[in-house]
Amino acid sequence: MIAHKRGQWHTTSSQSLQEQLFYIDSDELIRNVSKQDERRKGEEKILSQFPHLKIIYEEDLLSSRSHQETSDRIFCYLDVTSAPVSTKLVRTGSDQLSNYISNYDEIDRKIRQTQYAHLLDLS
């Protein structure tokens, strides 16, 4: 939602993003998380019928140090020769969402009252 409000999903190390606070409607956020969760469950159900390699952004790509290892797993899965990988893209934010969300305390409080409370403790 921050990228949407910011109008920028990607950046390179040579670009700088202006740090600013955004108001996020907590009810809309919870609805969006619920929709994403339903899509994830549907995708898992469909993919369970096919051989596939599961890649999870937070585990496999969030840290640039894991890019080559993750790519090597993909190359191996596809049975192709490994190659060096690199990107000029960098993360557009930090793990501290309170740096970007003006009503972070409200969101934290509301999400902790839902089935998604565990997501707040992943960092």
C-alpha cells in the first residue's frame, strides 16, 4: 500500500526516495490482507497438483545476500547452468513500518485483534 501511495514500486541505488508518512486505512488494510491470504491459499491448492519450486520473497530474496543462492536453486530446479546474478534495484523501504505509516499504532492495535496478528512479529 505504501508503494501504491508513493507511486513507486522500485528504485535503484542512484535514486533516493523521499521519506514521508502515509495514512493507511486500517479496515482497508485488513481487507487487503484477507484477500491476499485467500489468493495465497488458492494458489497453493492449484500448485500442489504440479511440480514446482516455492520461492518466498521474505526468505529467499529480501536480503541481497541470498539472491545468488536462490538463483542457483532455480537454475538447478530448471536443470540449466548457473550464472552470476545481480540487480541495480534496491529496497524501497525499511523494516520499520512506523517510519512510513502515520497511524501505525492504530494499525498495530487493530491487526493484533485479527487472525493476522502473527504477521506483525515476522521481522
